[in-house]
Amino acid sequence: MSFINYASREINCKIVYYGPGLCGKTTNLQFIYNKTAEESKGKMISLATETERTLFFDFLPLALGEIRGFKTRFHLYTVPGQVFYDASRKLILKGVDGVVFVADSQEERFDANIESLENLKDNLEEQGFDIEKIPFVIQYNKRDLPNVSSIEELSALLNERKVPELEACAMSGEGVFETLKAVAKLVLNNLKKGG
Amino acid sequence: MLGPQSSLVMYDEEYQRILVLLEKLLRESNSKVIFLVDKNGQLIAATGETAHLDTTSLASLTAGNIAATGGLAKLIGEKEFSILFHEGEKDNIHISIVGGRVILVVIFDQRSSLGLVRLRVKKASIDLGTVFQELVDKTEQEAISGNAPSPFAEITDDDIDNLFN
Ligand SMILES: Nc1nc2c(ncn2[C@@H]2O[C@H](COP(=O)(O)OP(=O)(O)OP(=O)(O)O)[C@@H](O)[C@H]2O)c(=O)[nH]1
Ligand SMILES: [Mg+2]
């Protein structure tokens, strides 16, 4: 749920990175954080376990610039991917404006991707979102690894809605900003329609 | 109340009224910092000694905190815990929910007390609740009348591309 502030001439949007455990959600945010100029970013907050698994969420506030005299801010969140953190995932989805589904391209994570996507749909529906309409993009991550499924295969299974889909290697940053841009575009276009 | 997909909108007039109420609460409760956060973690307004504070992070963590305790409340059959209090060595945080959807955060030290903060927050919440209800009504009316088109009604793909340069 975006927040339009006429008093400070700002617009805030919330984007959530979703996906199975270890698919690279936190890595996406870390790359964005590292490559963004000081003046355009706030502190990145990671509520994580001692082994760096996300426990509650990562949070990264970005100020991208102005559109029509309004400062455009994006608040990026990741959810914890591990199955048993479902209660936390539901909380983080509240008020979301756009979702990035980060899929792990490795063959052995095929089922985990499907399970996580189903879980996303359930949780969005439970929050009253129309899963056919919410701004949504899919990132096929870890394309650098040898044991990956083909894009055709992944797309056929995960991308029923035919939303924008991007290949990425979050570790090197390939595709990371392209993904953010794709979802930001959908979110802003959605605002344009008054959503 | 707004549905999950509608935007929260803040106008100049209401923003000024909210600031006045927050400043009054700051004075009357002898506290250090007060801020208002949307349940989704977006900062609405802040007053007091905010210069050295990372208010964006504070807002996000406060909302996470309220969301998590709200989840706990549901598990034990409560609707929500409407007040949270964290006691530190020097500073304390009092968090409460106003009008069901905004979070009021008061940071205070030994110059004030939990009792005083509680009392003043209770009073201020009523006034703040009124302003937010009016804000919701106003937003709905503007949406119906179409008088105030969204500033984003005319954005182009180029505008969006430019954000990333
Ligand atoms: N080879 C390779 N490894 C990656 C890539 N992206 C992330 N990783 C690695 O995958 C591991 C998990 O990444 P995280 O970003 O912590 O995963 P996550 O999705 O946040 O995991 P949870 O917090 O448990 O949900 C780390 O060791 C990353 O370095 C990638 O594109 N290629
Ligand atoms: Mg993570």
C-alpha cells in the first residue's frame, strides 16, 4: 500500500522479495545496497540468525529520485524463505505494492520454488490481494551455477501469469537492478491507474 | 477504514494538524522524541530530538515489532496488544496503536514517567484518531469525485527510466 504525502511531496512504495530458503533474496538487497550512492540509501537492516539466514526481514530504504516533483522512495523487504517462518512472511506481505519472486535455478530446488510460489499465492490471497493483478516479476537466480534448469522449464512452471521474468546472478549483481527496475515500473504504472 | 490495496494519502492541512498534536504531546509528556508510523512501516511524522535518530529504520522496526506482537496476540486469542513498552537504562519506548492503523511512538527518559506518558498518550490518541478518520474520509471523497487526480496520472516510461540513471 503506497503512501502519498502531499505535505512533504513524497511517495513511498513497498516491495517484497519472496522465494524459497537460500534462493538469494538477501543477496539481491546487499548488492543494491553496495551499489547505491550514500545519499540515495538508508541503513540496511537485517534481522538474521547467527548463520545469516533471514529470521524476520531485511529492510533497505531507497530514494530513487523525483517524479513530477515527488520524491520517490522504495522500501525493499525480504522475507525469511525457510518453510517454518510462514507467520513472519504473512506479516511482511502486509501493505505490499509489488512482489519479486526470486527462484533458485538449481535443479534440486525445483520443488522448493513451486512450494514457495504456492505459499506466496496463499498468503497474498489471505491478505485480500488479487494475485492476478498485483505488480509481480520473477527472477531466475543463480544462473552462474552448472546444475540449473532451463529458463523454458522454469518459466513454464512458475510464470503462469506471463509477468516480466529476468535471469540473474545476485552474487555478481547481474540482473539485480534490472529486476528492481522491472518491479518499480509495474508499481508506478499501477499508481498511475490510481491503484 | 482503508482496504489493503488503497493508498494512504497525507495532505498539507492534516499534516500540520498532526504535527501540532505531536508537539503538544511532546511538551505535556516531557518526552524526547515522538513519531507516527503507518502500520506498514512508513514514517508519517516526527517531532522532538530527531536529528541523531535514524527515523526510517525506527519506523520499519516499530512496524515489525507491532506486527510480530499482533501475530502473538492472535495466537493466544487476543485482538492485538494495543500498548507496548520497552524499558532501557536511560531511554524508554512507549508504543501504541491509534485508530486501528497508525502507530504512535514516544521515547522518554527519567525526566518523564510511564504513568505520565500513558495518560498524555491516551488523550492525544483521541485527537489523532479524529484527524486520521477525517483523512480517510477526505481521501475517499477525492477518489470518488476525481477532483484531485493522482500526481502520477501522467507519468511516462521515460520518467521511470530516469529514476534509475
Ligand atoms: N552461485 C550463486 N550463489 C548465490 C547467488 N545468489 C545468492 N547466492 C548464495 O546463496 C546463499 C544464500 O543467499 P541468501 O541471499 O542469504 O538467501 P536468502 O534467499 O536470503 O535465504 P533465507 O534468508 O534463508 O530466505 C549465499 O551463500 C549466497 O552467496 C547466485 O546468483 N549464484
Ligand atoms: Mg535472507
